[in-house]
Amino acid sequence: MNDRYKLDQFYQGKGTEVQYSSFQEFSKDVYDVENLGIVSLAMDFPTGTSEKRRKEIERKWIDTLPQLAKVKALSVRHRVKQEFFEAICQMPNLERLFFWSSTVEDISSIAKLNKLQN
């Protein structure tokens, strides 16, 4: 069997994968997790969830992300736009960041993430 990750500079072997606590809508529980997964692509919501509701949820995440001091790893299954990215770049202790989808064009704010490793 071939190791498909042999050239991946971030993958450190089986069993080293980050286990994320996944959230779709904001919950006070996000303040207590180190590895946060945000799962909020349109297809992830129940059928009938309005665009207005999805935008309200996105706004809450944008307002909250900079306050999440315990979060060290963030996986975002969301179409990350510039404003969402700017909020991520204000997270004080973020070490690991993964996007599923993004329309971000200016990544200069990533320099603010001085603890970012991956």
C-alpha cells in the first residue's frame, strides 16, 4: 500500500489528525474548545434554512471568532469571505488553520496570527 501523504509537509502520520469539535450555529460551548470545526456550507444546513438565517449565523461567528482565546486549531467548512477571514486573523492563540472554500483575495492579515504553525 502506498502512503498518499508521503509528500505532505503537514501530515505527521496516522493518529496525529486533529479531532475537531464541530459546530454549525454559535453556542457558548465554543469558548471551551481548543479544536473548533465550523460546518456551515449551505448544503450542511437542514432543508428550508433561509439565506437570511445563514447570514445571521455567519455574522455571529464573525463577531465571536476574535474572542475565542482557547481555540488553537480551526477548520472552516464555510465559504470564507474577506470579512470572515479578517475575524479569524484576530484569534489570539490560533496555531492551525484549514479552509474548505474561500473567496479571500488579500491574505496580508494572516501576519497577525503570530502563533500560526500550519
